[in-house]
Amino acid sequence: MRNSSLLFLLLITSTFFSCREKSDDSKAIYVGPKSELFGIDMMYSDSARKVVRMVTGIQYTLESEDRVYPKEVKLWFYDKKGKITSEVRGDSAHFFRQKNTYKLMGHVVIHNIEKEETLKTDEFNWLPVEKRIFTDKAVQLRTRTELVNGVGLDAAQDFSSYSLRQIRNSVVAVEGMPTN
């Protein structure tokens, strides 16, 4: 009797496990990036002339072809002679493929080397096709002689020309005031 009870229990257990729905791994959906690239150092050119260099640690390309740069992003803009005219850095960035627009975010600093001017903001947009940058956020502009706080900015992508949308205040610098 003992053996038949054990056999019956074994039969019930095996029937229970064999009737379970089998998982189908072929239906699993991947939700991560389409590609991951590390140690990015890209050069953008126009008519075989370097225009912009971008350096960052990681690039994720999404299904939508958008690109996400979760680490610090640095940009250098060049003039027609190949000389660096301005530098930009941000904590992270996002490239929106549909709009062909970059958004730099977090402690964004733009430095015009020739004019010795530095702009700080939390975020700005770069439109490479239009060769311009803009932001709706608060900005702080430091020139050789002045410190200007405002909201909103429109500028050439190399920061060679710009206009502040709304100036909050302006302070004339005293001699010896550092420019950065």
C-alpha cells in the first residue's frame, strides 16, 4: 500500500508540473537601446572643413534613432581656418532625430575664446542645420567688463554673436575681475 501511495503521489506531481504553461522566450521584448558606443570623439565637417568636434563617454542610439549622451559632452567650434573659436560643455545631451536638434543639459558653459566671454545656463538647444543655439532658461553672461543675468538667449552656434531676450540685471566689473 505504501508503494502505491508513493506512486500515486509521484503521478500527481508529474502531471501537475507537465501541465504548466511553458514560457516562450521568443516573445520577450527588448526595451534597451539599439546600440551603445563608448569613448565618442566625432568631427562634423562641411565641404571637407572641420566645423564642430564632439567628445563624450557614452552614446545610446534608441529605436527612434534619437541619441542619448548620459555623460559629460564637450563641443569645440572651428572657424574657416580650422582655429577653435568656442567651447561648450554640458553634463549630458540628447539628439532628437526628427527635429535634427541637440539639447545640452546640466551646468552648460559656453566659452567664446576670441571675445573672452562665458555664458552659463542649465540647458540649451543646438540646431546644426541653422547653425544657431538658443535657450529659454536663465543665463549668466560674463564679458571682459560686465556680468549680465537674464532669461533666454539666441546665438550663432559658435557664440560669435548673441542676443539676450530679457536682461534681469547687469553689473559692470571692476578691474582685475576674473573672466571665468
